[in-house]
Amino acid sequence: MIRSFEGTVPEIAESAYVDESAVVIGDVVLEEEASVWPGAVLRGDHGTITLREGANVQDNATLHEECELGSHTTVGHNAIVHAAETGERSMVGMGAIVLDDATIGEEAIVAANSTVTEGTVVPARTLVAGAPAEPVKELDDAGFAAAADRYVENARRHGEGSEVLERGTVRPGETFE
């Protein structure tokens, strides 16, 4: 669902992908090739939420308040980013929480189920883990950063090659229970 809030309409680039079951409300900007996946919520009612080019917000993740995801950033399944920002090609792992005024550096990783507390600055190319998240190691290989590139391609495939089927609609060779 994409809807306005108090007259503010989300700005969504033509090449961006928003799954039909995602919720994008109000002051939200999705740049080229950004993607928002099933069940994700971007609620722009208290500040702008911006996904730079190629950024992706995966299934059931939530972004609220003033947030900015750097280009080709990945926010994993069930993660929360609240009033925070990420650098280019960073990753917020599955189930992780990034709280108010935190900054995740370029090509940094927040490990799954970790909590980045308010005001924390995660340096570029650093892996943090735990609750509260603490530096674990410096990263010299940003191979994980290709995850966002895969999501750009996956979003293209979903946008071009899928259709919503109503219950009871059956294609040849398929059944619904």
C-alpha cells in the first residue's frame, strides 16, 4: 500500500520496486532501483525517509522517523531503523535494531539481532555485533556489499514477471488449496 499522509505523497522513482504488501506512507523518497519487500513498513509521518539508489528494505523491516539509507544499503528481514542513517553499501542484518541518531558507516555491517544504541557511530568497514552493538572487527573485503546488487536485479524480476492472483484463480498446472 502506498498512501499520502497529511497531503504528503511518497516520491517513488519509476525504476523503484514496492511490493504490493509493503506499506509506504507519507514523506518517503525512493530513488532509482530502490526496493521495498513484502511486509516492510516505511512510515514517513515524523520526518523524511530516504532510500538512495539501489537501497533495499527486506521483508517485515520497519523504518520510521527521519531515516536515510545510503546507496546500495541492505536492511535485512525484520530489522528496525529508527531516526538513523546508513552509509553507502552498508548492511543492517536480520532482526537488528538501529536507534535514533545512530550512523552506520560506509560498507559497515550490523550483525543479525544486534542493537545499535542511540547516537552510536559505527565506523566505515566495521562489523558490530551484540546488544548493545560493539565493534568485532574491521572489514577489508566488502564482498557482502554485492547483496544490494542482487536485490536490484531481483526487484527488476519481481516487477516484470509477477502478477497478483486472486484466491481461486488457477493457472494451468497449478492448484490452490
